[in-house]
Amino acid sequence: MQLTGLHVPLVTPFAADGTVDLASLERLAHDTLADGADGLLALGTTGEPATLTAAERASVIDRIGGVCAEHRAVLTVGVGSNATADTAASLGGIDPRADFALVVVPYYTRPSEAGVVEHYRRVAAASPVPVIVYDIPQRTGRTLSLETLLELAAIDGVGGFKHAAGGVTETTVRLLAAINTATPGAISILAGDDAFVGAVLALGGHGAISACANVAAGEFAALVAAWREHRLEEARVVGGALAELAAALFAEPNPTVIKGVLAAQGRIATPAVRLPLLPASDGAVAAACGLARSVVAA
């Protein structure tokens, strides 16, 4: 199946004693799907997976996977590192309930573009589910050309891209045009930068993986639906409001402000994050809370 619609990379809530708060996580998962999300992403960057133990990661996937199964929603699992063999091994053992695997472009090592292609060729071959290429050059240090992206799209087992290039670039425009012309319905291009979700959808994007939808799932779902149904004026208005909210929620390192807002709303028990992250400032949380209220009220 093609991955479309709104998919939310859930935060990992922590209790006052620092343990993973699975009850809050499950409640947030149910609420997010009830608000209109099409699926959930376990262990995305927003979920702080690098700070979790192996047992904690397994418990997070299990809890989110159970909620997705109950709602018949799509489950995507974040998998992989900058080591090809380890990533392939992790994909071989992915939770059997997973529908897709989100695999980031190898970071820090900065392989050649040919090396990136070979990385995905091998991990896709090892994966029992379609792989979504997570292209986020500001974190990985590896920018990919249009030619490389199209080569990746042609790999058997690659289902699409989380496109988080830091803006709407010439590559964004040409990639969407090429995919929607050559392989309609086969490869997904999902907006991965929350401020640009509306713009990517306007260009023919197939959906979004939105961290900010932890706070405003219903509004991001409405944005996706408005573009899908060609309600253009509504889509522009909602997209502009959500871009402003996204700027506030990313004013400090993700997911610190998002967790601060969720805790202020009583949706998770604490705003705690794990080092090297520190909790968001009171001012950043207050500003984002105000915008969240106005977006929801509208």
C-alpha cells in the first residue's frame, strides 16, 4: 500500500522518576488517532530513541503497535543507524505489526551518494516491510541530488521519502513532479518539515510526518484533507496558521517545547526529556501554548 495522510511521530513521555510513562504514551496514541491521524510513528527523532534502552524501545513499539492495531491505523517504526549491517539486522527483526520502516540517511559518516544508494539497496533487501527514506540533510550532513533520490525511489522495497530538506527547494519541486508523473500511486513523498507541510501538499505531496501534530493532530489532519479535497482557500489559511505554530514548537530543540505544551495541557505527566536535551524555557512553552490554543479554537 502507499503511505498517505497524516502520520505522527509520538513523543516518549517520562514519569517523575525518569522512567518511560507508558500509560501517558498509550493515551496520547489513542487521542492522536481519534483526532484524525492516519498512523503513528514509533521511535522517530521526536521520540528520543537514542536515549532509550533496548527494553524501553521495545516497550514503546509494543504499546504504540497495540493502539494502531486497535484503531486499524498504520504503524511505522523508526529503525537504523549510520551502519548498514546494523540497520539491516534491525530491519530483519522489526515488529511484525509494522507496516513501514523509517530509515534515516546515514549520518555523520557522510558517505558518497553512491554509498547512500547502496546502503538503501541492502537494507531494503533485508526489510520485510517497505522502507521510507528519511532525507534530512541538516541532521545527516549528506545532501542528496535529484538523480540520487530518483535512483533510491527505483529500489525494490523503497516505498517513499520523508522529505525534510529544510524548505521547499528546486529538488522538492522536481522530485514531486517526477514521482507523480512517472510512478503515480507507487512512491510516497511525505512532508517532513512541519512549517512546509502545506507547501509540499500543494505541490502534490502525499501526506506528512509531523512532530507538531502531537499537539494539533486534528488541525494537521484537516490540512491534509483540505488539499486532498481541493478546498484551496481553507488549505492556505490552515497551512499558514500551522506554519506559525510549528515555528513556536521548534523554537528550542525538538521535542522540548512540544513536551512542555503537552504537559501544560495535562496530556502527559511531565515535560521531562533526557540529556543531552534540557527542558524548554517557560517563555517558549507559554508562547507555543498560546498559539496552540488559537489554532485549535479557529
